[in-house]
Amino acid sequence: MKLSRRTKAIAAIASAASIAIIATGCSSPSDSGGGDGKVELTVATFNDFGYSDELLQEYMDENPNVTIVHNRAATSNDARANYFQKLGKEGLADIEAVEVDWFTEAMEYSDLLAEVPEDAKGRWLDWKEAAATDGEGRLVGFGTDVGPQGICYRSDLFAAAGLPTDRTEVAALLEGDWDNFFNVADQYKAATGKPFIDSANSVLQGIVNQLETAYEEPDGTAVATENADIQDAYNTVVERAVPISAYAGQWSDDWFASMANGEFAAMLCPGWMHGVISGSAPEVAGWDVADVFPGGGGNWGGSYLTVPADGKNVDEALKLADWLTAPEQQVKAFVNAGTFPSQAAAYEDEGLTAFTNEYFNDAPTGEIGINRAEAVTVATFKGPKFFQFHDALQNAVTRVFDGVEDQQTSWNTWVTEVGAF
């Protein structure tokens, strides 16, 4: 299967978007499924989950009593702030997406979430389902995607720098540890005078996601400031990644625009990033994907759908969440946005195994995603405060990138900040 350029030319998601999908011919639904039997279900996601208008319309066609309103925040940070402000109160959507970096935090309030129906259990990768199961044995999250990473790169910019352009040769070039990756980046910058990679903090994310322990132990002990691996990751990013990065972080207007203007040549690239790139740079012909990642393998991202237990349409919301995360829909979401399935049955689907992405020079991104998933050997423990610790460390990198503080001072500032968490 090939993904057409027109299909992938989605709108860039640089700012918060609210997308309302209304079933043709439906009368105004009641919020609680009133006497007319009509039900309006709100779905809140962020970035791009692959839930296109067409996909949601499929469900509404099969369930003519249901109208779906899809509200999409620009970033995970925005979604997190809204989620914890309103969880257990009023104002959340019938279905709320939760990003893996703050999902453990959400699990502290699992009693406020509806349980996944029994007949939906057992479909996900074991570790994906286990992370959404609370101490009482209740599964409270419908796994959406996982984020096995490869390297997305601009073949035209690689050629201009005298580097290989064929994806197999690029994979061989970048095979090895992070030092090798940075050495290639230094070569590129020396040849072109331009940054090699988009974001220093994406490198921090990549390195941290290869650690067994980051900021907290499974028993809840905070080890952030004492963990030598975290300090090594910070120092490596500041010393090696900052000099070859175009930006400190991601998701700014300039960052979105830079995917089209050739400001950098490569990105650490989980499947869900494919849709971000193609949507932001629909006319660029040089993007490709290499089946490789520094240090072997790494998972970045992945999310869950949760149903607040105090919602107005809990039963109907559970049915929709179940449908959206079934293997068939996970493959469709992957086709739409590159969000890689978290259900093993999807890995046998020819829609995934034979998938090639026209935008990325016909790269076999289905096969690459499966290979990259199999290369992941470490599932980083992410405690309830992972998001806070990590966000603060990203801010520390940003301060150095911006010249606000030097390397040691910014680390000391982070140590002081996290002491108050």
C-alpha cells in the first residue's frame, strides 16, 4: 500500500485546533443521550492521533445516533494542564487522550477513570496494557500508539553535504552509539555551516528513553539529581547536541516552518512524527526514513485514551474508545499520521507490513516501524513526576541553548527546582 502525497498533505498543527465533525442529517444531540436517542461524544487529543474526519465518520455511519466532536490541542503540555485541572470535576471530554510521559501521573487518579470493558482486554502489547492497569487490577486506559524511533532525514541536504542519501547507506552511516551520531552531525555542520538536527531537547528525550531508571525508582524514591545517567545525558546534550541543533525545543511556529525551509537535515523520528513532517512540509520532496537509531533502539511517545468516570456518556464513550483502538483502526491511524500500533494483531496486518509512504520516497515505514519496535530493549520507568522532572531538565537545556545560563549554573538551577517537586 502507498500513501498518496495528497492524503499526507495535512494541515500543520502549529497551534491549537478544534475540529468539529458533525454527522450529516443528524438533529442536535442531547449531551446525555436524551429521549431522541442522539448522543454527542467529545474526544480530546493533541498533536495528531490519525483520527481523520473520514475515520470518525466511519463510526458515525455505523452508529447514526452518535455525533463526534473532536477537539485537538497543539501539544501534550496543553492537554496535560487541562486534564489535571478538570479531572474529577466538570469540563473534560467524554474521551481524553493521555501521553505516556504523564500517564503514570494520571494513574494516581485511576479511581476517577472508567474501566476498559472485559472483552477489550488482552489486545495490547503486554507492557502497554500493564502500564494502564492499577493496583486493583483495573485496566483504565485504551492504548493507542507506541513510538519506536528511526531517523528521518533530508536526502537532498545530505547530498549537498557529501553524505550518502540511500536509506540503507544512511542507516549504515548512523549505526552505532550516540558518539557516532554526533560525529556525523559535526561532519554535516562543517560541510554546510548549518545545524544537523532540529532540536537539542529531542536528543535529550532520545537518550533518557534508553535508561531503565530516569528520575524515580518504582518504589517512589526520587533519584533525579543523584542519577549519574541523567547528569551524563544532560552534559552530553549540552556539549554535543546543542551545537548541532537548530532549536532547543519543538512545537514552535518557527520549528514547524523549518521542516520545509531546509534549516536542518535530520530528526529523531517515531512514527507519529511522519505526519507532522508531511503536514508541515507537503511540497518538500527530499524527506526519507532510515531504519536506524543511535544506541540501538528507543521508544518516544505513545498515548492512551481514557474515559472520565463522571462523564455524561460513559457507556457510549467506552464503545468509541474501544473502536478507535481496535487493530483495524490502529492501522488506519498509522496510514493517516504514522502513529504506530500498540496491538500485536496489527503487526500481522498487510496494511501495516506492506505499507510504503510516498511522501518519504516510498520508504517501507510499516516494516521499519516493526524493526524499530523490536530494537527497543528498555522500557524506561516513568513515575508520577516524570513529566515535571523531565520538563524542568528540558528547560535547563533551553537556558544553555539561549545563552541565559552556562552549563553548570543551569544544572544547579534544575537541582534547586526539582527539590521543590
